[in-house]
Amino acid sequence: MKKKLLNILVCPLCKGKLQYNKKSSELECGHDKLAFPVRNGVPALLEMDARKLTHNTR
């Protein structure tokens, strides 16, 4: 994920900062404890596509 893109993307629910998890290819919101998938380089920032995080984010 390009840093420039990551700097402008926010969580669609709380508008907070997202962290990119390279291992799972997901954007994680620590506040809402959600992970949004990145498919073919395109973030899917829809609540229905997100999964609940079961671990602590960075």
C-alpha cells in the first residue's frame, strides 16, 4: 500500500486513522476494532466487508 494513499484514507465509521497490516493485506481501525480488506490494491472500505479484529492493533 502506498504511503501517500494511506495518509489520506480514514475509517468510514469513526473517521480515524487506519493502519495497514501487510501480512493480512488489510486496513485496520484500532478504535472500531475492524479490519477492511485490500483486494487487488483497492481498499474495500464498506462496513459490510469489514471483519472484527480479535487482536490488539499496533
